[in-house]
Amino acid sequence: MINNPIIDINNLNWSYNGTKVLDNISLNIKPGTFTGILGPNGAGKTTLLKTILNLLQPDRNSILISNDDIRNYSRNELAKIEAYVPQSSKNNFNFTVEQIVLMGRSPFLGRFDRESNDDIGIADWAMKETGVFGLKNKYITTLSGGELQRTIIARALTQEPAILALDEPTSHLDIHHQINILSIVRSLAKKKSLTIIAVLHDINHALEYCDNLFLLNHGKIVTHGSPEDVITPDIMKKIYNLNIQITTNPLTGNLFMIHDYT
Ligand SMILES: Nc1ncnc2c1ncn2[C@@H]1O[C@H](COP(=O)(O)OP(=O)(O)OP(=O)(O)O)[C@@H](O)[C@H]1O
Ligand SMILES: [Mg+2]
């Protein structure tokens, strides 16, 4: 058992209209760790994240956040703890990048409060880290896909959460920004004990950045543990029908997966 897990899931089940998509999931996540959720399309990864964010409500006591049933938290209490970067974001409201990012402070403000200089400082920091500061006065309806994704990540960082849940956070990003975003969140995990839980499809990103991995298939955890334990030729063949080898990346010294194209 993990000491003091920040997220503790016990026998979690979820069905949409009678179809089971999460099947008896149990897992623990320690504060300050970077956890990757892997698995094929439709495995249940986004559904799992939504339960951890209380956007879907499974049975009582299946999800504990800091030892308390997630359903005992108010929406505002939870917004001070957890931030969410969804798999895709709608951008049909005409706000500027800065206005969207500052919304990350709203759980901390009273109804009629304006943002303080501290709040603006946090938003400026998040926009600089994610490379959208130069776009702060641009309307979000006019952003590219990657610029919008980085804006939503900046808003989540501005929330200064204890838990940051990211659903395919690099799906729209060029390779420079993919590495930049994953490096920022990893360093926040280490420096500020931020707990990262990220759905990733890129196995090499998982090998490079994650402390722990959970591999989901058909709503069940197939395997979990260190990247080394989870990403094996047998498991990759079984789950993705992929022939792989694990090697070492000579530039980083970390594990690296290569695969064939047949
Ligand atoms: N609102 C919904 N109503 C009914 N079925 C749903 C709903 N949302 C998801 N599903 C189904 O639940 C299963 C799991 O979906 P989920 O979005 O969690 O998968 P995922 O692992 O995130 O996949 P992907 O890699 O494609 O994002 C899928 O079979 C999906 O069709
Ligand atoms: Mg998904």
C-alpha cells in the first residue's frame, strides 16, 4: 500500500446506459508523482479521469481524495484541489487568452472580487511557461489548435491545483511544445509536489516522463507499475498487436521503445 495516497480508488465501476466501461478499478496515486494512463481507444481512460474529477459520480467510497470521499467535496472545494485539461476544448466563446487563463483563479475569488495583482502574476507566469503570453490579447476563437490547447493548460496551471488531470495534453502540439509541456508539469511535480495524472498515447513520452503507469483495456487495469514493468514486448503485442523492442535513449539515458511497421 502507498503511504498517504492523494487519490485512492477502490473497486470503481462505471456504466453508460447499462454498458460497463470501468470494471472494478482499484489504484492509488501518491502526491508529487507523474502517473500515466495508457490504453487503446475506447479503453475507458477519459471516463476514469472524469470520475476522478467528480464529473461522473460512481458509487460512494469508490474514490477518495486525501482520504475523503470525493462526493463530500463541494464543487468549489474540489476546484481548489483539482484542475482538468480535457481531451478537446470548445472555443465558441469570445474571450481573450488572458481572460480564459485568469478564469483559473475564480475558485479562489468571491463572487464580486476582481483578480488581485497576485492572481494576475500567477496567470502571467502560466502564460509564459506555456508560450502563450504573446497571444494574451488574442480572442480564443482565432487560435490554432495547439495554441488553444496550451491556453487551456495555462488556465489549469493558474488554478495552482494539487492534482492536475490531463487528457492527451500533447495531441495538438508540435514536438517542441509537446516536450515543453511535459517537462513543465514534471518539474512542477518535483518542485511543488504537484500530482500529475495524464492520459498519454505516446509510449515514449510515458517511458521518459512518468513515475508510474496504469494500462487500461476494455475498462480493466491490465497491468501497472514502473514504466519498465508495464512497457514490455509481451504486453505491447497483446494489447496493441505491436512488435517492439525496448532500448535506451542515448541522449537521455531513459528507456525507449522501437517498433516495426508491419
Ligand atoms: N457519454 C457516453 N455515453 C455512452 N457511451 C460512452 C460515453 N462516453 C464514452 N462512452 C463509451 O465508453 C467507452 C470508453 O470511452 P472513453 O472516452 O473513456 O475512452 P478512452 O479510453 O478515453 O478512448 P480514446 O483513446 O479514444 O480517447 C467507449 O466505448 C465509448 O464509446
Ligand atoms: Mg479519451
